[in-house]
Amino acid sequence: MQFTLDRQTLADLAVAGSGTQQSLTSLFKPDTLGGQTMLIQLFNHPLADMELLWNRSAAIAYLHVNEFEIKFDKDELDFIEHYLRQGQSPDSVSKVRAVKNDLLNKISPSNHYYVVKRGVGLLVKLLNYMDNFFQSIHSQHRPSLFVDFALCTNVLLDAGDGIIISGLKNKRYLNAMDLERCDYLFRRKAHQQVKAFLDVVYEVDVYNAVACTAVSRGFSYPVIVDQDGPVLELEDLFHPFVQRPVTNNISFAKHNLCFVTGANMAGKSTLLKSIGVAVLLAHIGFPVPASAMKTSLFKGLFTTINLSDNINLGHSHFYAEVLRVKEIAQHINDLESIVVIFDELFRGTNVKDAYDASLAIIKALAQVKKCIFIVSTHIIEVAEQLQETNGVFFKCFSTSLKGNKAFYNYKLGDGVNTERLGMKIIEDENILAMLQASAYNIEHS
């Protein structure tokens, strides 16, 4: 089953990134172009299937724990793909043609013959490399995905008709008939199986890259649970883009809506993005930026963090927010069990309307017990009216003043933060003094 997310969520979480912006996909470094393409496909198609997620996570964790030395040569894989795209694939195995082509190439070297010969040699080498890798995994501990991958490899290693690639393992040179038989197998008889095998290579490449990132960045493997009521628990959560991050814990075991407050720059948006990243990675089957995670199997993730107005449609920022809330309400109705993240609900309107709208929407969301909601706001008065609302709990980021400077510890605490530091930040940046000086200079110039 597919896990649903949309463009807004992909943009909010910087899945692909843009320009110089970091991206989630850039955290992982597959060796091959095919692996990079496979990685993007996995991000674009997260899963809501517990068995598939478990199998993928187990395969990555196996590589992580056992620290296999897996390395693919990008140029060699590119050449194999180039070879497979060659036209005029043989429709049979012919000894006469094999000898003739070999002789003609010795007299007058042919680019096509070179591509076929090198492509076949590299593909045989790759098949044997993957066969050795799968055989090195003890059968009792082999993840089920690797069992399937090994079967896909074996289909080509013993393809019948006397064509047994494993028999070429120790040959330093492929003769004309070896080349003829393998080329017929790879580009004609078993072409689809070859493509499936390359997909296996690219998937292993991705899993190895993810395992390496998990080791280097301290990611852990989420536990997906099947129980009544939504579960989302994160320990030592951090955002992978932040250098020397401060970690935080959050648990939705008893409530389904978290109301987050805190001053500007205190860490609210980073927390919300971190939760979104962890939920997304867990539903791809990848490790997450936390020391531990327990989560229900959700059917979707929708965030509203960096929402912009739509000039082309004539939509103001507030109307864009209203449409976004309506869109998410429809997703809740269709999917039932999703994670929803709102950063600063209704920031595009006046304080009174923002207060009324936020209070009404949050109370309505809290009644949807199969979903998880995280909402941040500057309108702390809303919190006072939500104290008795069932399902809502309160988290905040505190700020301390030392002299005339605001200091942030970025630690998530319980309760509501009532500090207002917006003017303090403006004063610290010396903006008013700059404007006053500009006005004076213009007047007296």
C-alpha cells in the first residue's frame, strides 16, 4: 500500500532540494547513477505496508551491523547500460558468426565489437561479484530481500542451454564462443532478467549507502507497531542538516495533538521538520535521525511549514492557508490515519481572525483520534482555551535573557511559553537605529 504525501510536504522537508539547498536525498551517496535514480524513486514512493518496510529495514540494518565492503564502479555500470542499449541483438547462437566476427575484428577493429566484448565482460564480472556477496551471507541470518535478490542473480548464473556464467568465473579471457553465448543471453534471451538483475544491483547500492549514512550520522532503525490508536515516540530526535544538533524527545502515546509554543528562532520549525523527516524515512524503510523511534503504520504525511501565496491564482497568503487546511481535511477523510504538521497556523491574517480560526481548527483536529497532529503558533492565548481539550498536550521552547541578549537552548520542555521576544530581536539587530539614522541623513543632506 502506498504512503501518501504531496508536493508541499516534499518541499517543506527538502526531499529533493533546490539550487544550493541541502536535500534529504543528498544524505545518502550511492556509487552508481542507477542507484541515485533508485534512491529518488524510493523517496517518491514511501510505503504503508508493514512487511515490505520491515524487509527493507532488515536488509539495510544487516549491511549496517556487518559492515560489508560493497563497492560498485559507476563507470562500469554506465558501460553495461550502454552495452545493453546496442541495437542488432543476436537471435541465436552461431559458432560460425562468432569465429567470423572475432576474425574480422582482428583485421579491422570494430567499435560495436569492442562495446559488446567489454560490456559482456563487465556484466559477467558483476554477476560473479553479486553471487559472491550473496553467498557470503549466512543462510540462517540472510534477510528475506537478499534471498529474493540472490534468486534473481541465480537465474542468470544458470540460464540453461549450456550457458553457465559461473563457469566463466575464473577465466581471464572470454573466447569467441563465450562472447557469442553471453551476448545472446544478455541482449536477447534473458534481457528482462538482466534488467531485473541490474535493479537488484542498484537497490543493494542504495541500501549500502543508507547503511553507511546510518553509521556515520548515528541514525537508528524505527520500530513500527500495530496497535489501537496512533503511536509516535521519538528519543534524541535531531535534524540531519543541523551541525552539532540539540536532540529532543517527544511522545504521542497518550495524546494525538501536540501544541508547540516558543519565541522566534527558538527551534519550533526545526522540531517540526525533524518529526516530518523521521516519519517519512520510517515509511521508506530507512533509519531515522534519532536514537530510538516507535511509530504506528500511517497512510500519509502532510506538512504546512513554508506555504506561499499564489499570485497566478490571485490567492492571498491567508486564503492559501485556508485552502491548505481544507485540502488536509479531505486527506484525513480519505486516508483516516495520517500525520499532519502545521507551523504557525493562519499567520497571514489579523490576530483576532488567526486566534478564532486556530482555536476552532485545533479543537476539530483533536477529535480525529486516528491521526497525529503537531501545531505550532505564536498566538499563545489559544493555549489557554485548549487546556481542557481532550487529546491535546503542550510542549515549548524556552529562552533566557542574559543582559540584552536572548539565548536559546533548543530543548523541548513541557507547558506553554508566554515569552514575547519579537521586539527584542528587532532591537538586537539595530534596525530602528539604522532607520532613524537614514531618516536624519536624508533630511539633512
